[in-house]
Amino acid sequence: MYRVNGSNPLLDNLLTEKDRCCFNLFYRIREDAGAFIATDGSTCILAQSNPHTPVWIWLKNSPDEKSRVEISSILRERFSAYGRIAVNAYEPYTEALLRSFANSEHAEYRINKRLNVYACPSVHPVQKRGRMLPAAPCYQEEIAQLITVMMRDADLQEPDREEARQYAEGKSVSGSLFLWENEEGKIVSMTDITHRTERYARLNAVVTAREHRGQGYAEMLVSSVTQLLLQDGLTPMLYADAGYPPSNAVYRKIGYVKQGEITEQEIFRKG
């Protein structure tokens, strides 16, 4: 296993088209100057933006003993500093390896979340009420409220008011965030085009205000943003919580097609 920089062509050459969608985060990680990227040149790629973010592991197939030892060595180097490490990968290829690694470190292994990976080749017609709006400074309060709701829904640490304000301030002028205004003129949903490559555009932060759920607003918004991206020649893609069937159903209704699965796994010190 050897380290490479983000411009190394192996990152593209090793991945199938489906892999490029499922491991779309590689293309975001490779842009970070301090990113760690390693490969054996044929069957494995590991990538991490910084020590506080998940390690993404792509494997062509179940790793052999040599690969298991090399991957474990890289994980151990990162795990030893913090006593915790998150790994995003295809579960059938990594679960046994990670469980073994956790045992060797007298640590715990758990699965945090399973994600379905979707891409949309074409949009199905969706009946719409209201309109899509690009984020703007005048909507900062609504954006702050929606990001707080999204973090709460995901059981993540809820941002304090200042953090939510800073997020809203940045996103309101980013050109990547879109909102849905309902028939009464209220901002009820948002989503973010969080990253673009030459082929794909990744959607994230899909959320609807709780009091306006069940009325199809997120579906209307995601459909509209998806159509916009397709018109730009990009394939929209996203990661959806496999444990939440309603959102998966919405994406499939819009025209998103499942490409694969990624599992968020974690190893942490006992106690």
C-alpha cells in the first residue's frame, strides 16, 4: 500500500462507473490539500480528508490476508491517536476485517447507519405547488431553522444559534442551496448541491420543516433541483438512510435508481 496525491489517475482507473457514484466522496476528499489517500494499485483505495472525518475504503473484492494486514496498519495509525475511527465502506467486504481489528485493539465495533446510494438518469413528472428559490441572505433565518431540524432528525449534535447562523450566512450566498416556497409563501424545505464532479452532482441536507411534512414539498424541491442538474449535463446522486423508507420512496418516485450500498461503521475504545 502506498500513498498517492489527489491527481493520481489510479483513483479513476480502478473504479467502475457504479463505484464512482457509490464512492463519490473520494472526489471531494481528493480536493483537500491535507488528504490522506493510499492504494495498492489494483484492489484497494483508502481516503480520509483529515483525522476527524471518516476513512472511506473501496475494495474490488473481499481483501486477502496481505491487504487485511496493510489496511489494519493504516487504521491503527489513525485509531491510536483518538481511540475512535469511523469507516465508510461496502459492508460485506469490510465487516470481518473491522471486527478483527477492533478485537486486536480491545475496542468495540458497531454499525451506525446503512446508506443506499442513488443516481437519477431522468426525472419523473411530479405535481408541484409553490416554487423553488435559490438561497439568498433574506432567507438566513429559515435556513438556520432548517439545518437545526436536520441535525436533530439525524441524532447529531444540534448546532447552537451562532453555528446555525454562520451556516445560514455562508449557504445563503453559496449558489448551491435551494429552498421550496409553498403556496402560502413560506419556506418549508431545503436541499444543498454539496459537491460537483465532471459527471456527478451530489445532493445533501434534504429537510422539510416538521409542521409541513407529509405534503410532498421535499419531493417537489428535489425534483426541481434534479431537473436543473440534468439540464447542466450532470447526473444527480445522493446517499439515503436505508433505515428510513419514506425518503427512499420519494427518491425512487422522482426517478432515482439505486446504485449500491455504503455502511457507516465505527470502532471505539470500550468505556
